[in-house]
Amino acid sequence: MAEVENSLELKRKADDVQDEDGNDESADWVGPMPNEASKTKKRRVLEYERVYLDNLPSAAMYERSYMHRDVITHLVCSKTDFILTASQDGHVKFWKKKENEGIEFVKHFRCHLGVIESIAVSAEGALFCSVGDDQAMKVFDVVNFDMINMLKLGFQPGQCEWIYNPGDAICTVACSEKSTGKIFVYDGRGSNDPLHVFDKMHSSPLSQICLNAKFRVIVSADKAGMLEYWTGLRNEFKFPKHVGWVYKTDTDLYEFAKHKTYPTSLAFSPDGKKMATIASDRKVRIFRFLTGKLMRVFDESLTMFTELQQMRQQLPDMEFGRRMAVERELEKVDGIRLTNIIFDETGHFVLYGTMLGIKVINVETNRCVRILGKQENIRVVQLCLFQGVAKDMTVAPTVEMKASDNPALQNVEPDPTIFCTAFKKNRFYM
């Protein structure tokens, strides 16, 4: 009996020692237990990304180029399948997207006696205007490729933009004065007298005016880095009521002034909820439009490219050096102000020109999904994107139609095309 009790006591002691050892182990362990360690973050994925990418150009090299007599400075695509190009010598050319592939020349106008400062096409693609340093604005009917109005401005124009929405009674167009912060609003089909003048809103010359057609709001940016939201004639040019802020301090819109830079290009996603900008400091910033909050920043500065080249060679050293020299020349002649940024039709991707080619960035997953024209020796400056089907088709295919395997829809092949201008070139490329 005594032996049994002794063996039980020994067993209890052994258990106690084991418990103490276990406690010591847990006391030695610093930080979270292995099973408590943070789970790896799920990588963001965009549903249907492959379908969206299939409807974006993918060629490594350009297919065709078309000429002007002088360097092409501006380029824009209209919703009515027209491509409009403007060159330094004041000439404008109209081109039409063909049903199968490619474009055809339509008409040539000698619009301005001097340099064309800015061009704009209306939201529904019906009207086009250009302003030049001859202090004139020319207005065109795009579909009938005809000049319908001429306005004598009486000042040196800077930026212009159509600020009316489809269905509005008056086709209003805004034009800024090049040397001041004044914005003049005209009836595009009317007389030389402005309907409204903003003389206090901006204190510096304007760098951009852009209409967000979905929310009927115009955003203007000046060279001091200030952004302003305002509405058109229908809402009497007041501050918009439906944006998610009252004071600019609640937003990130002071981002440009804070970094002593200013936007050289503004673009809105088709749903109007995202606003993409390229600034003079070569950074791409994407904002949520209604809240004014910063969503993404992509650094496209020359120092970033130099570091990237040293880390992992992107181009042969000699070619990289040549492109860097072109970039410095671009900065010297203030060519950066002509570079633009655009959204695709889904609003998930932004496209813009860099020294490596045209970058296609997925805004949702924060990744560069494609670089177009990397082998080309041209420096892409302005670009516009044609997606969908030329209007010979009855209806443009939806995402669901593209994702389906319906053989009846196979003949509805879209022909996505990027049209771009290049630095110091009198051609535009597609």
C-alpha cells in the first residue's frame, strides 16, 4: 500500500515539473504566439480584369502614323468616332474611325494664324472648339465637320472646355485668360459677349479646366496648385451641392500647393467618381472626386526611373541615356504641360505617356499591367483612346457580351486603338 502511495506522489511531482517547464517556455516566448501571427494580406484582384485588358490595345509597336505640316501639339477623340488633331502652325485636321480598322482623313482647316493654345470636344462629341494666340475661338460641328462659329475674345486665351451637359439649352464653353486667373463663359453658338466671368476664383493663370459630366461639376486648376469645384449655367455657376465636403481643408486638394506643383492634366472616370491628375512634378495622383481624398500616388520622376534602371535594367544604357536627354529637353521647353492622362471605358485603368512608353495602370490593384511602345524611339506626349466599335454597329458590346462564348457575338470585334502625339514630331501614331 505504501508503495502505491509513493508511486502516486512521484507521478504528481513529475506532472508539476512538466507544468513548470511549460510555464517557463511560455515565459521565454516574446511577441505573439506562432498561431496568433498576422495572416498574410490577400492580394487585391479585379474581377474580369482579363476581359477589360482584352479591350485595351496590346501591340508593342505602333501600326500607322499620319502627318501634319508642323509639330502636332493637341489630339482628342470624340464620342462620335472622330479624331481631331491640331498642330503648332494653327491647322486642325478631322479624321474618322473606320468600321473595320484604321482611320480615314476627313477635312483640313487653317484655324488660327498663330499657335493653338488649347482644344476641347463636348461631352457627347457634337461640338469642338480651339483657341489660339490670335485671340480667337473657332467652334465646329464635329459630325458635319463644319465651322459654325467664330468668337473674337479680346484677350490671350489659355485653356478652353465645353461645360454644358447633353440636353442643356445653351452650349456653354469656358475659356481662361492666359496671363491671369480669369475664366470667361460664352455661348458656343452665340456672340462675343461672355455670359459670366469668374475674376476672383483663381489668382494665378489656369493650367486645366475639366468637366465631370456625370455630376455636372467643373474642376479648374491654376499654376499655384489650387483646385476649385464649380457648376455651369444651369446651377448659376455656384459651388456644387452634392459633393461630400464644404471646406477644402476636409479634403486632400491642397496636395498640389503643399508640394509646390500644379496639375497639367485632369481626367474623370466614366462614372465620375475618380479624378486622375498628372502634375508638373511628374507624379500621378488619383483622387476620389466626391470627397476630394487622395487615393493613389504614382511617382514618374526622373530620379525614380534612374533608380529603377540601376536596380533592374529596363533599357540598354545607351538608349536610357538618350531618353533621359529627351526628358530633360522636354522639361526645358515646358513640354510637360502638354502630357495628359486618360481613363479607359471601365474606369479601372489609367493610361499616360512616360519615357519607357505608354503605361497602363490598374487603379484598383495598384499595378502596372502593361507598357506599350517600350521599344519605340518616340516620346509619347498626348494620347487619346478609342474603344468599342465604330458606329456602323447597332450597339457596342457590354462586358457580359464580351465574357460570354456566344458565337453570334464573335463578329462584333472591337478595335481598341490609342492615338498619340510625340515630342517634336509632326506625326501622330496609332
